[in-house]
Amino acid sequence: MNIGELVTVKTIENKNAFDEKHTPYSAEIRLLSCVQQGDIESLITQLKNLDSIIVMGRMSDDELMQHKYMAVSTITLATRYAIQGGLNETKAYEFSDRVIKTIDKLTDKNEIFMCLGVEIIKLTENVKRNKKQPEFSPHIRNCIKYINENLSQKISVSSVANYCGISADYLSQIFKKEMDENLSTYILRQKLEKAKILLLKGVNEKDICTEAGFSSQTYFITVFKRFYKMTPTEYIKITRSISEIFIICIEKSKCICRGCQSVLETQK
């Protein structure tokens, strides 16, 4: 997949020039959510829907470094979303480190952008492959399939067991053995992960309760805080600030982020 066929990069030379703005945050979230969900088709659609241009601020006077900084920031963000989508953390960071090293060696801005596109699609494919869980037994795969397809509904251990054609006790036993997590906890976690995506898309909490199958807003907020140690509102604020952190780190050349540091160190 050649991302150069889908989008191009445009740099704002002056923050006030022509009243141009960065690529909308909502578009960025829609794009990264595709990575999190392992949805390659939607990823390509979102790239096409960026009006063929990604707009970014001037981060370096050197055109090549401008594109390297953009690529590193994007890969680092995409890696975070891949982890949220269930990709093994170690594998995700190994992927990120490898891509950043590759980007650092490139000497042409078009090669950088094309590399970025290919690698993001590979990352999304990894998330998709991971979600299929081929290493698990047929009962567990059916269990996961049922849960993923019915997140907007009330899901109980009994309803999942009925779908799998086995007893609730037996399903709970083998699920714990293979997944190292209680089935009821897994169901709730998957609902919360869907809720996180909806939050970042701007869906209000009332509608999230409907789409993710929570009985009430109070219950949703309570379990969200129990799992993530923050409220849904706090989660939105923290996640929204991630992009700004990368820009600030790069502009000050004092990056504390795993991704940007790899490139910045080579410029010292």
C-alpha cells in the first residue's frame, strides 16, 4: 500500500498565515481508532477523507527533519492505539523502535511518508490478526466473537455459554485458563474499550451507555474509574493532550517520549 497515493503533507509556515489550521483532532482520532480496531478498510477510507492533505505545523527549519518528526510522532501515537487495541506491548514497542530507526536512515521526504503509510497499515494488520485469537480453542474463539458482536447488548456469562453450547461453569473455567482473566471481567473490559473509542469520537455518555450496553451513566462512570483510575472526562482530556505533548517536546528538543527521543538523539 502506497500512502503517497492517498494523502500528501502540507506544512503551515506561519501560524497565522491564511488562517490555516492543523488537521482536525476528530479526524486524527478517527484515523487512529482504525488502528486500534484493526480495521484496514476504514483506515484507508479515513486517509482518503482527509481531503488528500495532512496539515501540520512547522517543527523544523530542515524539510527532511520536518517530515521525520511528523512520522515519528504519528508512529508513536499509532503504537499507543495498537496497544489499546490488544496488541502485545513488547511487540508494539519493538515495532515502533524498528520503524523509527528506519525513518531515521531515510534521506528523502517522499520515502519517509511512504514508509509511514506502509508501516501503519502493517501495524493495523497486526492488531487485526491479534483480535482473531487463532491460538485459542474453538469455544474461546466463539466466545470472543459473540462478545465483540453484541457489545451494545446486556451480556452475561450464561448468554455467552448458551451461544457456545456449553455450560456456564465450564466456559468460565476454560476462559480463565486460556485468557488468564475472568469472563465477566473480560466482557466489561471490552465494553469499556468500545466506550473509550466512542468518547474520543465525541459521543455523549448517555448515548455511550446505549451503544456499549451499560445500564446507566452512573454505573458506566463508576466502572470506568475502577478500571482506568480516572473518569471518562479526565480520559478525554489526557488523551487529547497527547498530540500537543509531542509537538512541545519536539519544538523544545527535550523530548521525554520514547519515539521522538530516538530521532532527536541522532541530531545532537
